Amino acid sequence: MNKLFKYMSSYKKEAVLGPLFKLLEALFELFVPLVVADIIDIGIAKGQEGKGDIIKYMLLLVALAFVGFVFSVTAQYFAAKASVGFVTRIRHALFSHIGKLSYSELDKVGTAKFITRMTSDVNQVQTGMNLALRLLLRSPFVVFGAMIMAFTIDVKISLIFLVVIILLSVVVFGITLITMPLHKKVQTNLETLTHSTKENLTGARVIRAFCKEDDEVSSFGKNNDLFAKGESFVGKISALTNPLTFIIINTGIAVLVWSGSIKINIGTLSQGDVVALYNYMSQILVELVKLANLIVTISKSLACATRISDVLEIPFIEDKGEEYTSQGDVSFENVSFRYEGAGDLSLTGITFSAKEGETIGVIGGTGDGKTTLINLIPAFYKATEGVVKVGGKNVNDYSEKSLRSKIGIVPQKATLFHGSVRDNMKWGKKDATDEEIITALEIAQAKDFVMEKEGGLDFEIEAGGKNLSGGQRQRLTIARAIVGNPKILILDDSSSALDYLTDLNLRRAISTLPQNPTVFIVSQRASSVLHADKIIVLEDGVVVGEGTHKDLLDTCVAYKEIYDTQYSSQEGTK
């Protein structure tokens, strides 16, 4: 939590004024029992003659209540402003930090954990901060204030207050120490549940296609039960707070009334004083119950704050490299790569070069490392061994933002965002004109279907492009990459949903791009790469063939097998 306090710097005034006004409210509350005592001892004791005193003291009670109300509302306002502003800054920092993390760190932590940190954990911290600003000082202040006020009435009887407070402190803080680590475990179980939910929502079609609904419901039920049992166990321990505190307080009140009645009989204490002592004991009960609940909430918030701090402490490399102004030539020099936590290398000893303007085909079976290889070019991942160069320089020497602004990337999964077609295209170039967007759509073979949509470039795309077909999504992601006039264009299996004719027209259109980019075409289709200037054949993360289509048919067994499975034996001999 301490590491997050820097985000409170803009709300120091509110963080001071909130508790201050709450303490002022509590101060007025401490005078109430004394006024009630005077009503009994002065007003009621006089009988009919005391009506004026009763009215005077009643008006004083109303005044105390009104002033306390104003101070309370003011404190609520400052506490809410500080807590909401505090977590708003945390949420911004968290989102910004996650956006700077490398692919390796994102893979290691996982999407579900980041979602939980951004939502549940942040909300819990907000609740804890709000309550802490309002009650963390007020409750102890009232407890000790009531004890001091009790001492001003009668020292010996007030020793009961001291014993009660000590016993209550043992109960409250003992339960807190037990529940704090348990709350952290419960939040971890919530992450597992969130991850399960996310997988089911994103993979709903696959689950239904394989009739796995019952299995997923069963799996979700197990995770849900685990979370519920953990929450229930912590709840049971926390639930002991109220009955134990009530037992202690009520026992204290019984002893107080018994002792007070004896002193009333011998004339050393008035009835009003006993009522005042009783009210102070009740105030202590209420405030300690509040404090107990507050500590439970704060313990949850501290656990969540620790988890948020853990994310913010994940290191990232500052983007301070050189500006990328070089040409589009790319070279791999004995490059090997291993994913975080993986035992084996995903790529081993990759060496090849691509001149500016060349079209490089990358082909291989599923899991052979094609996507891994092209992800090293924009420095999404850092090579474990060897050097990846763009424009003759190590990609790690460039500013990531500068490098990636000159690389157009079409990922395997065609991802579009909610908004118009125009808005999505401007991801590739912020200030792209409609003419540039239409040209990019035309090259990507997407112009016709976009213009047929209602609104054309203003057609609203749903999140993830759910109101478009797979082929339409792919063509729009290709257009988005092209509109930025990249020096290097990477097409990662981006034509899998396209028919052969559209794929052919797309490749022909790309070859006419005026900036003459270096093009990397990753595909499992031999037809998509056979016209490339150079084809890289991968097998188990190793380059087993390099050359033109014709050369590889004669020299690379792996490539010939891929080609022959997709074409007739007659075509394979041509």
C-alpha cells in the first residue's frame, strides 16, 4: 500500500480535511451523553420547574446533531473525492504500465490476472481508502474519548472501560491478523474464476462445437466452489467479531450498571452520570464494531494493494533507442529464442537476410515457429541468442515506437475494435485521409464490401468485428496495416479465410505498393508463398530450406511434402 501512496499526492488536502471533519463530528458526539446527564439530573430532577432546562438542553442536542451532520457530510465529500481520485490515478498508471510490458511479461502474468487487478482489486482499494479516511481515526478517537470522558465522571467505574477496551482490542486485532493472509488467498481464487469465465466467453463457439458445455460447467463449478469455500471460511472467522465484541461490551455494561447502582444508593454518583457512562459504553461498542468491520475491509484492501503493486513493479525497458530512419532490409544472425518458462528453444540458429523490397515467404507446419520468428522483427520478443537486424542495426537499439511505426503487422487473429471503419483504419495512420483509407481498402480487396455497407467508412464495427465475416475482418486488418505506408509489411497467416482468387489479387496489389516495402508472408499455404523472392522453410524451429519455390522443390523434402499435399502429383512435377 505504501508504494501506491504517491498517487495520493494530488489529494493531500482532501486526505487531511476528510478525517479532520470526521474528528470534529466525533467531538460533538462525545458531548451528547453529558447533555443527556444534565437533562436527567437538572431538568427531570426539578420536576415541573425543570421544563425550561429540558427544552434548553433539547435544543442543545439538536444543535449538536445539526453541526455533527454538517461535519459528517463534509467529511464524506472529501473522503469520496480523495479515494476516487486516488484509484483513478492508480487505474491510469496500471493501464499505462501494462501497455508497456513486453510480450514475455504479458504471457507470464496472464490476461485474467491483469483484468482482476484492474477491476476487483482496484475497487477494493477504493472502498478501503474511503472507509479509512472516514473511520480509521474517528473510531479510535471516539473509543478513547469516551473512556476519558468516563474518567471525568468516575475514575473507579471507568476502569471497567479500560478492561473492556483491552479485551476488545485483542479480539479485533487477533481476528484481523488471522484473516489478512486468507483474504489474499481468496483473491487468488477469484483470479482463477475470472480466468475460467474469460476462457468460456471467448471460446463459446468452440465449446459448443465440441459439445463441451457440461465439462466446462463442471470445471467452472469446481472453481466457483473453491472460491465460495474460501470466502465462506474467511467470513466465518470474521463473523466471530460481532458476537465476541457484543459479549464483552454487554458484560461490561452489566458490571457498569451494577457498580453504578451501588454508588447511586450511597449517593456518590447521580442517575444522570450512570446514564452518561452507559451511553459512553454504547458508543464504544458501536465504534469498535465499526472498527472491526473497517479492519476487515482494510485487510482486504491491503492484500489487493499488494497485488496491484506487484504488477506495477514488473520491470519494462524504457523506450529510449534511436529513431528508425533506415531502409527495410532485415537479417537474422544465428538467432535462437526460448519463451519464458519453456524448457526447449522455439527457434534455433536462424540465419537469413531479406533485402529491401523483397517478398519473403515463411512456411512450415503448425507449431514450427513461424509466428515466433516474425514477432522478433518488431521486437515484440527479444532474441535469446543472436541478433535480429533491421536497416543494418540491432532492433533492440531502436526506439520501439519508432520501429513499429514503420512496420505494418497483420496478426494471425484478425482483431478489430468497436468504432467506424475509418476509426479502425486510423490505427495504422492517425492522420490518414479518406482517400488514403480507400486506397488501402482497395489494395486489401476490401473496398467493395465496405462501400456496400450502410455508411461506408462510417459503418460501425462491433467489438472484435463480430458483425463481419472472417474474410472481411482479415481484409480490414490488412488495409489497416497498409494505410500507414510501412517499410516492412508482415502478413502472419492473414489470408487463411480468403479464397484463392482473392488471395492472389491481394498479393498482386501489394506488389504494386509505391513505397516498395519488404514483405513477409507467413502461411501454411504453398500457393501464398510460391511467388516470393525467397522462401524460408521452418521445421521444429529450425530453417530446413531457403530459396525460391523452384529451388526448394528440388532441394527441400519438407517443402516438397507441403506442396504435394496441397497440389496434385501432376502439378508437383511441373
